[in-house]
Amino acid sequence: MKGVAVEEYPVSRSSADFSQTNGRCDLFISIDGQGAELEAKYFPYRRNETRDVFARQLKSKITEAVSAAATLPEYIYKRAGCVFYPVRIASAKRMSVAMKEMAIRGELEHYISDLRDNADIVAWCFPENARDIFLEADGDFYPGVVLAIKLVKVA
């Protein structure tokens, strides 16, 4: 398997009136000749947010990323919008390892449920060496990140 990844490279974008503008693409990935161009958006976690508000804002951010990806030129590659966001476990400083793992599983199920109808691909990464990282100001635990990808529908 051979692959390549290029980030932040210049492209010509199409606007709503079909004119071309200069822009950039966040990421190009190709593995064994199958490629995709991605527009990435960061979705920060906000404290004290209800699950419904979170789901609406996440859907909006995915739509924003897909709309940006749709302005990329149509080559032979797929185009997609992606959103990544940190997983937050509130006040986890005094939790045991087992409690942290249970909280991570619960949060992940939460995110996947909210993404079920809004993303084509969901991936996550919880590196072992990040499992003890806390934001000192609030004692919250940020063990990893979730990535949601939605392909641009070709007309």
C-alpha cells in the first residue's frame, strides 16, 4: 500500500456565480491511487451545552465543511468535508482509570449517536499517552479527538 498526503495547498474554487477564485484545500489524501480532497473544520467543545444544542451545532459545522468542499474543483478525486472535535470528560481528575474508560465510552456513544445521520465516516483516536492530560483550570479531561467526514454528493 502506497499513499501520499498534502496539506494546505492552493486550488481554484468555484463560487455560486460559477466564477473561479483562488483558495486552498486543507488536505489531499491518496492511497493506492484512490484520492480525496478534504475541507476540515474544528468544532470546539463548549461547556454547559445541552445535547440537543451540541447536535445542532455539530450538524451545522459538518454542513459548513461540506459546502466548502463542494467549491473545490471536480477532478477524479472525491471531495469531503470533515469536522474534528475534542472529547471532554468533566471533572475527571479524581476518577479511577476504569471510571475514565467508562466515561470515554459513554461520550463516544453520545457523539456517534449524534453523527449517525450527519456523517458518512466517523473515526476517533484516544492515544494512550494523552489519557492523563487535564486542563488545569477546570480539571476536565481531554483524552482524544473524534473525526466526522461527509462526502460531497455529486449531482
